[in-house]
Amino acid sequence: MKTNEKEKILHYRDYVAGWLDTSIHDFLEALPRNSRASAFALITCLDSDLKPKSLLKKSLQLKAVMKCAKPLKNGLLLPAKMLHDLGFRDQVFFGFDEVWFFPGDKIEPKPDSAWIVGPKRIDQTKLDELGEWMANNECSFGLGDGDGLNLVVKAHGLVRYLIAQSMSQPEPNMQTNGFWKEDTGEE
């Protein structure tokens, strides 16, 4: 579904794309622990690796925290409440990750053709490639971080427009956010 010229928002049916200056790690702190809409999480990228299932073989520490995860193609499906377990976020989400949320665990694997991990923001092409999969599997929302947090969420009414407006936020400026300071030779 192409961008509606009247709305000027990135959307696919009821799903709308947005961007926030945060990360999955930080976002999950605010996520309700008992939301029916986000009862299950599908992790499809960890630290830029699009095959998180294969990481379980490489890391005993990751395997230990993912004890309830079930492989789903290259991803890992788990009860979302595990994301709130003590230390889980600190051992799993370090940036350039992708996770999708669903009300149930009967879902199809995510298509390999598109992902929402940064540093680039979501565009209409990516949303179109993921939209049918999201709709068919009743996906509540998806998060992909990198430089900020890309998100796709099922939204209606005013919330839809608030999320869509977030796409126009300026990208962080590394020279002014405390992480980067240009060496001018002056003291």
C-alpha cells in the first residue's frame, strides 16, 4: 500500500511507522509486563546478526538467558515476560537489534527480505514488504534499533498521527550529544 498523499505518513493498512530517539533496551523498561497484545516476542536480529538462532550455539551466556526461547526459522520466539527478567536486557540487547510482538505464539517466520534495524529509518518499501506478514500474524508492533528506534505499530486515531509525526524528528547529532567532540586543536 503506497503512502497516502493526503496523510503523508508511512503506513500499511492499520500499521504506521515511527522513530524515537531511544533503544530497544530502554524502551522495554516502559513496556507493560502483562499486555495481551505483546504476550510473545520474536527476536529476529541481535547485534546486527539476522540469525539470532545461530548465536545460541556460539554463546553459552545467551543460551542460558534464552532458556524458554523456541527457534522460528532464524529467529527466537519467547514469552515477552522473559524480556523483563532480571538482567535479560543487559545480556541481550546491545543495539542493532530487532524484536516483534504478538498476542499469540502461532506465527509464521518473518520474511528475510526486509528488516527495520537502523541506522536508516523505515521507508515505505520496507513497510510494504513487512506489512502483509504483520497483518497475517496479528503483529502488535515491531522495534528495530541502531541510531534511534524504528518502530511499526498498529495504531488508529490520534495515536496514529502522533507516531507518524515522530518520523520527522531530526536525527541525533553526534557532535552535540556528548559522545563526540571535534578536536579543534584548542584547549
